[in-house]
Amino acid sequence: MDKSQGLTFQEAKTRLNKHGFNEIERKKQLSLLKLLLDQFKSPLIYILFFAGLITLFLKEWTDSVVIFLAVGVNTILGFIQEFKAEKSLVALRKMIVIHTKVIRDGKEELIEAKNIVPGDLVVLSTGDKVPADGLIIKEVDLHISEAILTGESIPVEKRQLQNLKEERDEIKPQFKAFMGTVVVSGRGRMLVTATGMKAKMGQLAGKLKETIDEETPLKKQITKLSRFLAIIFALICLIIFFEGILRQRPWLEMFTLSVAVAVAAIPEGLVIALTVILTLGMQKILKRKGLVRKLLAAETLGSVDVICADKTGTLTEGKMKVVGADFINLHQGKKAAVLCNNLINPLEIAMMDWVSKENKNTGQLIKENPRIAEIPFSSEKKFIAVLTSLNNSKDRDRGEIFLSGAPEMVMEMVPFSSREKLKWMKKLDEYTKKGLRVVAFASRAGDLERLKLHFNRLKKDFKKYDGHVDGNWHSLKLEWLGLLLFEDPVRLEVKKSLAECQRAGIKVKIITGDYKNTALAVLRKLGLADGSLKEDQAMEGWQLEKISSEELLKKIDKVLLFSRTTPEQKIRIVEALQNKGHTVAMMGDGVNDVLALKKSDIGIVVNEASEVAKETADIVLLDSNFQTIVAAVEEGRGIFENIKKVVLFLLSDSFTEVILIGGSLLLGLPVPLFPAQILWVNLVEDGLPGLALAFEPKDDDLMKELPRKKGTPIIDKEIKVIIFIVGIMTDLFLFGIFIWLLKQEMAMEKVRTIVFAGLAINSLLYVFSCKTLRKNIWNENLFNNKFLIFSVFFGFLLLISGIYLPLANRLLKTVPLNISSWFIIIGLGVTNVLLIELVKWFFLRNKSKIKSNSLA
């Protein structure tokens, strides 16, 4: 195989059939049988099974049917919802595709990493994740982090293997690259030797197998809450059981009653509802061009109150265009733009396009000036330098060094006179104030061998670069060529999103490597700045370098723009914001941003980001647009709101049912509900509407509220008060009706049927109050959730069936009710809802006052 041409597509296809996909085996992600069996692992199911077996043994057929029906319904509902959620998560994961560059048929192609085969020629660049094991056959200052394999954080310098025929086992690691490692700097080419499970990473697959199940903090919180409530309610049920026994009630009746109360009280549906809500939220964000990679992000998004955004590609279109050139020697400037170019970023592509439009022979220029050596660009050095020779017999002993990069760096390396330097600094200031990006160029022609010595010495010096340029560059006597000017158009639609952030209490901070003036011009166009920023609103990289962490903490909230920053400084900014109690969303795109992305609460990358940055990120912006970040935050807030609604509804009903049964026993009253009736209310009247709340559309005013504070519990003061009031008020009404009807000497079966219907109707009406905690029910669209409407309608039909069908009468021990009874039942439900709305109104009024004070 010609190592410069790579494999042919036909040969690659043959090898793919032979070796299989380049993938690490993972745990089976979706097993229907396992999902079904998991439904039976619940303590709730164990209790029901135990109770069902006892009732069967005692030949209490009616109770047995109801209990096993409860088991069946609970299992089927849980299985269906978890299956849908798991299926959606798998589909979302399949969208996360890693690509890599290979040489096929002599051309550079971008393919899915799973299609790489042994013998492929892989192109490696800074920020790439090495897709397979292989041999380094070409490199330019290539350094790879092998921390994932060795735990060693210091990148390993790689060398080019000269003899490919050498025995593979005898080749030293410095000539090899391994799957899963990360290119930290430089670039190179790798000949693939092992893929998939045959790669070194594949051999460790047993330790590295992944599963789709993510235990997010919120899920852990809900699970912990459910277990805590299960213990509390189990103790209450034991008290109910022994209280009944002490009052000489039949032990079987008390046992089944206690089991029914336990089933009704334990909010088993919370964990399923949480999974459904998070998965639906991820799908909604995807529809708005944001790919959420981690469940954790879906639940954290709603609390974001600071967005640290890069300017390029999000506030701007990311489409670089050369709009001017200020060169002393235009011909030499164009030559530098072509030769000092690797075509790996928008700036370099724009440079080549600019030269190509006027000079069609860029290929010939590269051929006549072959590259001998290179100092690759890095975010620390902020320049690229190349050494070329002249490919003709006349000047074969001659060569040139070309340099391009950040103007302040290039100016440091050129031996300017003070006057000349001041002149170009003024020009630079003028260009950046217009919002232009500027790249500087310099060159030096001379004896090739002498230039080689200079270049190699400088290359070694920059491996130990500490941010300061030494005198060696001045001894080289580089000649200043001039400046190339670029424009990156502003996304005007972002202006609306920034205003939306302001209304939502979200601060947007711009962190850019550009000049302050360039970024400020963009901010003006977007309405984030009127004229120049105040002194405490902008901070440059050199200022960040000098300032202490304590001082930064004091100033961080006021700073709007951070310019000329390094990746390390981004981490400091994120840490300072987090130490001030903010939930931070951070944007990045390169390998150097990985630590800042990890440090932030939400890591965000554009679709064009490096593979390693994508893998670190929580969200990938498929359209690279700032609007998508705002949309994701909005959906994140909706996710948290829906979780609160489900928790409120299910816990309110649990509290009501426990107090109703326990209170009646303590007061020496007859039991107001039979076990079968309690199970019916719990599964039919509570279960379906509770799950339907997961599908609630988000409130229109969601982005007019301030973000919730970090660590805000789901069950906050408002939720606790409503749960308590709902439980107490409903029970007081039911106790009042129960006692009054008993005094009227109404038949006990009818009294229990009225209480049963009253509890059910209360749930079916109360769920509409839970639709929103941000407005009262009369200001809410009650019909915008078709799942909720269906579940309430279905629940009402089943309630009517439970009261009027003869078979249901026998199972539930109910009797048909007359119209006057229904007036009592509906009156109870409406009164209860009005009282709840009164409590909501009180909280809404207080929230409005707090918001007014915070904005004042």
C-alpha cells in the first residue's frame, strides 16, 4: 500500500467485512425481558404479592382479584413508560457520532470512526480523539494525552516511525498511538494496526463497558425521597394495623387495609415519571437543535443563571471572509497566507480563498516552496511558523521562514523601531474598533542551512514557552509583512435571545480570544453595550493573569467581557462564578477548553468542535447558534417545573389517604374506605393523571422568572404548604361528610361509596390545579395537554363504571349513587380546588413582590 494514498474504498469495504466495525462492545442496552422483570423488584410489588397470596389462602377472592389487578396495572404502566424512555435515550445516543479524517484513494475523507479498518491512514489534528491503535508515520510536534490508559496527565511526545517493516512487538510506544487517547497538540498521520476489541482499549473493555442508565443527582434525590416516604408510610401503616387490632377489628381486614394504604401512600410512580420527563425534555431540546448528551444536563439546565459564550460562531456566523489587506509587500503577504496555512480552521480557509480568487496558482506556489519544518499553532503561542525551501536548481540552497498569528505576538518577534511599532499598533486599534479580526504576517529569506539551525533552536525554545518571547527571534531579523483583515458577520437574530436572557435573569458573559475592541464592536451591534464599557465591565487576559482569586471573586459579577483569554483563564472565570453561587453554562470548542467544559455545570460545544470537546460536553449545538442555548435553558426550566407538578400531585394524594384512614381509626370511626377502593383510587384516579403531568407543555411565562437557585429542593416551602393544606382540607371535608352521613343513618355501603367517589373526583379536579404553579387555574389553558384530558376523562369513566356496573359493585363493594350524592361529591371537589387556588394566589403575590424588589 502506498502510505501517501491510503486504502481504496473497495479495499476498505473488504477489510470492514473481515474485521467488523471499529467499536468497543457494550452492555446490551435494551432488554424487554429485563425491563419487565425490573418492574417486580419494587418493594411495593413485594407487599402486594404477599397480601395477594394471603387473601388467596384465606379464599377472599374479591380482594385477591383487586390486589393482583393492581400488580398487573402497576407493572404494565411502569414497563411501557420505561421502555419508551429507554428507547428514546438509545435513539438520542445513536445521534452522537464520532467522525475522523482518513486518506482514501489519495483524498482526505471524513468518515464515521466505526468504519475505520486496519491499514487505514488516519489524519490526526489537535483536539482529535485517536480512533484506533496505529503507528505514527508522519508527525509535526505531535503530543498525545494517554491519561485514559495510563492515568498520567503529562502528554506523550510522539515520533515518526521510519521503518514500517520493523517487528510490531518491538516498536516502542513513542511511535504508536492508541484508541481513546487525545491529540493535545500538533498533527500527524497514523497507519491503523488494530480496531475495535483488538485495540488496546478493546482489551480493557470489561472495565470500560458502558450502560445507558445514568443515576443523575435529581433521580437519586427522588429515589431517596421515595424510600424515605416508603419507610415513614410503612410505619404509619403498621400503626394503623395495630390500632385496628387493639380496637378489635378483624385482622384480615386491617391487614389488607394497611397494605392498600401503603400502596396508595408510597409514591412509586415518581421515579418513572422523572425518567419520562427528562427523556421528553431531551427530545424537545433536540427539536430546537440542541443534542443533550447527558441526562444530568437536562435537569441542570433550568437553574443556569450565567452563560459564558464565545463570540465566534455563536454571536457571529462563524463565516470568515477577508475584507482587506494592509501589507508592505502584497505579493509576499499573499505568499505567506498560502504557505503558512494548514486549511484546518475558518481563518486559514478564508486566507486561501482570498489568494485563490486573484491567483489561481496556489497549488503551484506550494509545490515550488515545499515545507521542511513547522511550529504548529497553539492557543498559548498564538502563531504558526513554517520553514520552506525553494524547489528549483537555481536557488536550492535558499529558504524562507513565514510566520502568521496574533498581531501582538508577531510584533514581539519582529525587531521594530519604536516609531514603526507605534504606527502599526494604531492601525491595529483602528481595525479592531470596527469589529474586524486581524492576523499579522512576517517572513525571512536566507541560506537554507542557516535558517534550519535557527528554526530548530526556536522550535525547542517554544516547547518550553512561558508566555514571553526571548531574543532569539530578534536575531533572526524577521521582516514585517503587514496585516490581513477578516470580518465575521453578526447573527442579528441573537439580539432577541440576549434580551430574553435579560428578562429571565440570566447574565451573559462573553469570553473570547479576540481583541477587546473587536468583541466590543460585536456587543454594540447586539445591544449588549452602547458605547465603550465601563472599566469594571471588561477584563483582558493580562489583567486576569495578575489579579488574585479573592479580587476576581469581588469583580466577577460586574464583568461583561473577557478578552484575549487563555483556556486556563476560562477555568478561573468558571470557578469564580461558581464560588459566587452561580450555575454556569460554558461554551468551548477545542481540546484546550475541555477542563473548563468539565468544570462548568453545563458544558456546551458547537457542532464543528473537536471530537474530544464534544465528548466532554453536555450539549452539542447542532446549528452552532446562541438561540439554541437559550431554548435549551427554557426547556430545562420546563423539565424542573413538570417534576414539581408530579411530585405535588402524587404526594398530596398520598398524604390525604394516609390521614383519612389513620384519622378515622384514631377517632374510633368505621373505616371510610375498603382496601379495594383505596387501590382503585390510587391506580386509576391518581396514577394516569399523575403520569400525564409529565407531558405538560411549558408555561409561556417561564423565561420571565428568575432562575432557581443552585440546590433548590423539589419540595420547597410552597409545595410543602400546598401538600399539607390539600391533605388536611380534603380530609376535613371528607370527615365532615362522613360523620354527617353516619348521623343521617345512611347505609354504610352508600357512605363509603360517597367518600370513595369524593376522593376520586377530588384527584381528577385537583390535577388541573397542579398544571401550573405560576398562575391560577382561571388564567390557565386547561385543555393544552391531550394526555391529561384523556387520563381525566378515562379516570372519570372508570369511576362511573366502579359505581354503576354490577361486577364492579361486587369487587369494590360500592352501590349506585343518586344525583343529590353527586352534588355533594362535586361540591367537595370544587371547594377544595378553590381553597388550593387561594393558597397559590398568596404565594404568587409574594413571588411578584420579591421579583419587583430584586429588579428595583
